[in-house]
Amino acid sequence: MTPADRTALIVRAKQLALPVVNCVRADIRYGHLTAGLSREELLALVTVLADCASPERLAVVTRAPGDLGMPPDPEALRRAHAERVRLMRAGLPVPHRVRALDGQYRADVRRRRIAAAEESNAA
């Protein structure tokens, strides 16, 4: 592979990197972006994405079980809970992603309450 070929692969990978990341973050399949890529093009994309990755965030994601990505921040969970309540009160359907985040929010609230109760019982 010539240096010009390598440069062309990286340029193409840089063009695809942001759309792929946006799809992953939105929980949308990205196969339509990568379906026609060769092995070399996929490796170039991996290289670009790895170069941009935060080691701290990568450590969090790789420690998460299964296909879970970066855990949402508490504010995002609160917003999802508020959105679920708003949609339910309006009689509108609640998207799966909002329901999932709301479930995580409520599980976190329960965990905090249990921990606080155990702490007060120990004192």
C-alpha cells in the first residue's frame, strides 16, 4: 500500500467516523454506512475512532456488561424520567429507549433509598 493509498483510506474513514458515532449514540444501526467497506477501510475507521477515544471512557465501556455502552449521566436519566411522565400524562406512546432509561433511573433511586436506609439503621 502506497502512502497515497493509506492517506485516502484515512480521509474516507474520517468522513465516516462522525456519522458512525452519531448512529451508535442514538442507538441506530450503522450497517448502511459500513456495508460496502473493504477490510482495509474498516481498519482505517477503527484506527480513526481509536485515535479519538478517551482512555477513561473506553475503560468504563469495556467494563460494562454485554453490549452496554457508556452509562448515561444522572441528568440524562432524570430527563428521561420526566419525558416518560410527560408522555404518559398526555396519553402518548413512550419510546423504548425512554422506557429503558426511566427504568434505570428508578432502579438508581431505589438503590439510593436502600443504601440510605441501611446507613441510617447502622448509625
